[in-house]
Amino acid sequence: MRSIRRDKQRRQSSRNGAMMPVVAFMVPLIMIFVGYSVNIAYMELAQTELRLNCDSAAKAALVNFGATQQQSTAISFAQSIARQNSVGGSPLTIPSGSFQFGSSTKQSNGSYTFTAGGTPINSVQVNGSATVTLPFGAMVASGTYTCSELSYATRISHDVILVLDRSASMAFDLSGNEFVYPSDRTLYSPLQSYFTSPSPTASRWAALDSAVDSFVAVLQARNLDVNVGLVTYAENYTLGNYSATEATLDVQLTSNWNAIETVMNNYGNYPLLGDTNISAGLALAQGELTGTRARTTADRTIILLTDGVATQGNTDIAGLVSGYRTGSSIVTHVITFGGEAATGSVQSEMMTAAQNGNGMFFNAATSAQLQSAFQTIADSLPAVLVK
């Protein structure tokens, strides 16, 4: 029995002795694996921190530039934001030369392409890098890891001018017939109706006023970065105490959209007079969109509405719009609303004008269709922050 126990003890001792070299070999491998895994995790963490911080810096520079219109100020602000964050436990420093301002344009596949120095300046690109010390630095030659990240932020700002018809026909009803006034204005003679303020409920102007209110409501709901101006047009007209001007810049580009509604309501309190000088209205809009109040960061848009034929000034509206698109990068949307503009050659020309202006065309016969047209345009204005 003793012999059997001694044999078992010898065999057990032999097995234990055989395991020791295996353990001695495996422990370093395990340590190497653990160290490698920790280093990889630390590298991924550093890369994530750098990406988030570069994204934040790009957005900070973009927003600040939109407010100040000064690239140097925007870069300084973004650098201060970056220093408040860290990569691998150290504050992130981004050199001034790592910031680029330019333009991002939407491609047919929905992606955006950045062009350094392009206009309008709606994007900021940040090229950041950081070197971190690895927890198991002895496992690599340098003991450090350098990561880099290219981030860009795009904010589509918009300068929009509403170019609206306030000629005498805008006081007509919604039947689409000329010289037919709403029932609350037919109590007078045709001449009296002409020199009476438009119906607050059933005139073309009332429908337009309501549609503009809906347009502003969509802008507010989407919280877009939009400045809006208002131009109205008719013709130079004087008869006794009554007068009209061919075109007026009623509201300069502003973020106070309520000013648009105030002016629209005010026009509804006075007679709408004269014929239709669309070109004069477009000229004022083009001047405002390229003048000192326009923003270098903003896309430029005209929304043209008419219910009639261009009877005064330059009647080649399609040609004018084409020139604005080529020379000033202005997109022009066109809405025809009842009346003469809704049919025949006039409608065809207005469709061509929208095409030349790279914009949308709408023919609205009813108040609901007019509201839908303005809402669709407001919904189409992009507002994105992309990496």
C-alpha cells in the first residue's frame, strides 16, 4: 500500500513539474495580450475623444463666424473651446492653420462636398491631431500613439427676399377672372372698388397675406438660420390723392420675421393700385441680396409671386432671373396665383423663369394651394450640420 501511495505522489509531482514550464511560458503571453488590448482600447478612446473635440471645434468656429463674420475671431473662439476638452488627459491644441473656411454643396446622392475658399462660406473644416502616451508604452518603440481627425461642419444659412405683387389685380377675388371683386367690395361701383382697400377675407391679397404667415410659421417651427426681406411691386401711379410706387424694399433683410407680417397687414388697409412691374421688384431684391446687409455665409433666394402679366419695365423675366443666377448665385422660385399669370404663355414664361433660376414653380388657383406652395419652399430650405 505504501508503495502505491509513493507511486501516486511521484506521478503527481511529475505532472506539477511538467506544468511549470507551460505556466512560465503562458504568463508573459497573457501579459502581452492584456497590454496589447489595453493599448488598443486606449487608442480607440483617444481617437473618439479627438473626433468629438474636432467636431465641437468646427461647429464652434462656424457658429461664431456666422455671428461675427470674422474668420480670425471664429478660429480663436474654436481654439478656446478645444482647449477646454482633452485627448488622452491633455488639453487639445489646434493650430490656426488647421482651420479652413469654405463652401459645402449638396450632391445628387445627398452627400456634401467641401471646397476650401468656396462661396458662400457655409462650412469650416478642422484638421486636428494629438499624441497620447500609451499605458503599456514599453510594448511599442515610441511609447506613444498619434491620432488625427478631419472634421467639418456645415450650416446652411439663407437670405430670402419675398418679391410680391401688389398691383390692382391683387384686390380681385379668387375666381381667376379679371376685374371681379369679392362680394364685400361689389357694393360699390367698379371705380369705387378700385380705390378701396382689398377684402380682408376674400381677395387675392388676403390669401397672399395668409400664405406669407404660413411661410413664416414654418421658418419658426424649423428654427432655420434665415434672414428675410420683403419687396413689393406694382407701377408708378398717381391720381389725385392716390398713388403707388413701382417697387419698394418694404423690409430689409432681417431675422425679425414679424416685420414681414406687419407690412403685409398694413398694405391690406389701403387700395392696391397700378399695373405690374415685375422687373423693378426683382432689381430691388437682387440689390438687397448682394448688398451690405447680405451675409457672405448665406445662400441667396428670391420667391417671386405674380397674378398678372409683366406690363411695365423689362418684361423678359426669364432672362432677368437667368442673369441673377449666373451673376449673383441667386435661386429664384416662382409662384403664379390665379389671374392672367395662371395660364397660357405667361405661365410658360414663369415656368421658364423658375427653371432658369434653379428654383421651383407653383401654379396656385386657391388659397390652400398658395399656402402649400409657400410651405413647400420653406420646407425645402436645408439646415444641416454634417461631419
